[in-house]
Amino acid sequence: MFSDIKAIIFDLDGTLYNFKWLPFRLMWFLPTDILRIKADRTVRKSLKGCDFATPEAYLAEYAQRMAEKTDFKSQDALNWYINRYMGTMCFLLKRYYSQRPQLAEVFARLHQQKIKIAVFSDYPRVHQRIRALDFSDETMTTISGIFSAQDFGSQKPAPRPFLEIAANLGVTPNQCLVVGDRDDTDGAGARETGMGFIQIETHKTKIIEANHPVWSWEDFAQWVLEGMEPLED
């Protein structure tokens, strides 16, 4: 298992940093928007796995569903989501959160081994959120691609973005490993496209299909830094 890895697609939230308390901090810093934040979570859940082909179509659907659940008009819902909500998320990451221990060393080791690295998040502003976590310029140079599902017009676990990321990295799906904290999104997308999957444990770990490794970040980092020996099937 995992004997011919040429690329790794990393999820961001919950995988490359510990996201504990983030939803509560968002509501604490946006107290007048609590109902809107809850509506966003409901809408995003309803869009899980959907693929609208273009970012414009996805955002139009998101805005319509938000407008149905809040006091927003569609365009106001988009402005709130892109600017106020995601802007606050970037601020909170900068203030309260940091990248996983030894992440820079892990990315450097993968880069040395010529294993391409992608970061793929369901949420937008991926580059800004990575920077908010104090990724160094050196670490940024090890990343071959930074992707948001929204930019594909979809949400995980829709398979097309996983396949397009692999193509962008110049690898086949069976040469690609997905590393993420959610089995229902990262894991499901990996299984749908024939990619390997390692699940990173968090305080909210749920396992949908028990056919993949479930490791702490520390165990994953040790595996990489020790040379990524193939795992037993």
C-alpha cells in the first residue's frame, strides 16, 4: 500500500492545523451573524458532493440557498460570505492557530523525494489562510498547487476536482495520496477516484469506511520523515 506515491493532496482545515474551537470563535467574533453562520453550515451541508461545473454556477446556487434561509438578498449573501465571514476566518487563523508540528520538515522531505504537494480545501481563500498560519516562503515553494473546491464549482467529495488536481500535478490517480481529517469528504473523494487515503485524527474523527490508516498528525509526520516505507495491505 502506498508504494508508488508521486503526489499528495492535503486537506487544510483539521489536517494542516488543529481547527478546534474555530466555529465557536467565529460566532464569538460575529455575534450578530450567528443565525447567518448557522445557515451557512446548513447550506454547505446541502451542497456536499455537488458539482456545478463552474465557480459562478456554484456561487449562484450557494447565494440562492442562503437567501432562502436568511434575511439576505443573493448578492448580499455572497458579499457577506466572501468578505465578512471568510475575512474573519483568516483573522482568527492568524490570531489563534498555527500549522501542525514539523509541517515544514514534512513538506521539505516530500519535496526532496520529488513528491508533489497540493493543498485542497472546501473553503475559498486557501492561499490567504495558509499564509495566516505562518507558512514560510521556503515552505510555500514546496507546494505545487493550491486549490479550493469552490474554484472548481463544487464541494468535496465531488470526484472531478480530485481528478483535475492529479492531472494538474502530472500524476495518475493511483499515484496520488489524499491526506485529510474527514472520511466523508476527503476519504470519499479519494475512494471515488482510486486514490489512496490517510485520515488524520482530530477531536471530531468519524470513520465511514474502515479500510484506510487513521493516524495522528505526529504519526504521519514520523512516517514521512523516516522515509515513507510502504504500508502492509
